[in-house]
Amino acid sequence: MRIPKDATLLRIFVGEDDRSDGKPLFEAIVLEARHTNLAGATVLRGPMGFGHSSRLRTAKILSLSEDLPMVIEIVDAPERIEAFLPLLEAMMGERGLITLERIQVLRYGPNPSA
């Protein structure tokens, strides 16, 4: 699979405890992205954060939180990301934050000139 040089970064912020059909929401999103043949997805777990509720979520020992911030990043062609958004919206419901950025892809996979 190839990604055009001018691509889109879809970034999704959810909580670790958010669920979709009984499974973690971040996992459901990645599996749906894979099912729809997007180029790739990465999940990052944040040690600290807060969202619209201003409730602080942290991994510090004295204030254990099991609902840490999770960020899912997906990069692909703009039209493929746009086509994925309705599925994502249905999965997210009223939760989380979704952002889009225009990016330039410098490398995806092995470097053919190496």
C-alpha cells in the first residue's frame, strides 16, 4: 500500500476505560481502521491528561487512575480518512476528541533507495 506524500493525520483522544461493544474503544477503532484497509494506526497511552470535564487522569502512584488518556493516530490519503470519519463518529458517540492535520509523508515502510 502507498500513501501519497500529501496525506492526513487523524488523531483521536479517548479514555482508557471508554468502551465500544464491550471492548476498549481504542482497540475497536484500530480494528475498524484495519478492516477498512487504512494504511496504519498507532495507539499511544498518556501518563497524564485531562479533557472537557477537567478531571485529571494520571499514572502517578499516589493517585492511581485506570482511565488514562489514549491517543490513536491514523495516517492515510485525505479521501480515505474522510471516508472513515462517519464510522468513527458512530463508534465515538459523545466521547473524546477528533482532530485532523495535513501532513507530508516522507517515508512509509522500507526506503526503496537504500
